[in-house]
Amino acid sequence: MTMLKLSLMAFSFVFWAAGLTMLVIGLWAKVSLGSYLVLSANDYPSAPAILLATGAAVIIWGFLGCFGAATEHRGLLRAYSTFLTVVLAAGLTAGLSALLYRQNIAQGFKEGLHQALLAYGEDEAMSDALDAVQRTLSCCGVVSYRDWLTSPWGLEQNGSVPLSCCRARRGCQRSPPAAHGLHRDGCFSKVSAFVSSNMFYVATAALGLALLQLIGIVLSCLLSARIPAHLLAIATPR
């Protein structure tokens, strides 16, 4: 009984630490990646919001699981086991979805980049996001800088490109611009490479964290099942 309690308390601490990590990553993603997510045409839930909500829930339930193990509260342990089962299902779903829909995610960014290109100069949020992507990833346009030459904004500027496409800070906005002064790669290839290389690790981590919940589920169920007999043995005189 003591080993079960200590094991579940140790697992709850690890689970709580994982929730805190998810919360920190969610805050970082909200601040650092919020502008990039504007460019995706896929109508998926916001990943930073999911991380924040899940991290907060895991922190709360990790504390309650530890408290339930320490006080041998049967109802709380059963609720904790149910929550871990939900987290297990969510983790498996997230991990498998990340593996199966990598191409859809990349395609969503391609469509979003095209939309941002067409709306450049009119939609402030998408324009800022596109500029940030071109500066950060050292890219220009969707496939190449030529996408800008036929865009509505580029035609208004007599076949020029935004400053975020330029390698030098002083700019390269000649008409037509000199190719050697521009970022050579299109943004879609950079985003697609990033998604392909990192989504596998994200999916593996999600699946690993989900399978870890099996330990907590087994421990909480075993402890919950042992509690009535344990208390009865104490209460009955010999």
C-alpha cells in the first residue's frame, strides 16, 4: 500500500512537471508564433491555446492526484484515473493526427501564404505576419520572389518587392528588383521543410506522453481498489 502511494505521488509530480512544461511552451508559442499562425488557411484550433488549456488542467489534476494518493481519497483517485484516460485518448489522437495530416498542415500554409500575398497592404495582420516570416526564414514569396511581381501590391509598386524580401537592410526595391539582392527561396519550401522535420518529433513526444498515462491509470486504479480493504483492516479489531 505504501509503495503504491509513493509511486502514484511520484508519478503525479512528474505529470505536474509535464503540465508546467506544456504551459510554458504554450505561453512561448502564443507570444512567438502567434503571428505565423495567422498565415495558415486551415481552420484548426489554435495550438498555443490548446497547450495552455491542457497545461493548466494537467497542473491542477497533477496536484489533486498527489493529494488523493496522500489522503487515500477513493473518489478523487477514481476521478484522477478518469482524467488520465482522457489525456491518454487526447495524446494518442494528437500524435496520430500530427503524423497523418502533416501534408494537410503544409498545404494550409501554402494557401495561407497565397492569401496573404493577395491581401498584402490591405490586411495589416496578415501583412505583418508575412513580413515576419520572410525576414525570419530568409525567404521571399510563396514559390519565389516572382510571385510578388504579379501580385496586386507588386503591380501597384511597378513590379517591386517588400523590404522583408531584401538581404540588405537598405532595401532592394528596384523595378524589377535584382535577384542577387533578394532571398532566393520561397517561403512555402521553408515552411514545408520545417513542418516535415519537426512534426514527427512533436507526434512522437505526444504519443510517448500519452502512453506514460497508462502508468498513472494503473497505479490510481490499484490504489483505489486497495483503499476499502486497507481501511477495513484498520477499523476491525483482532
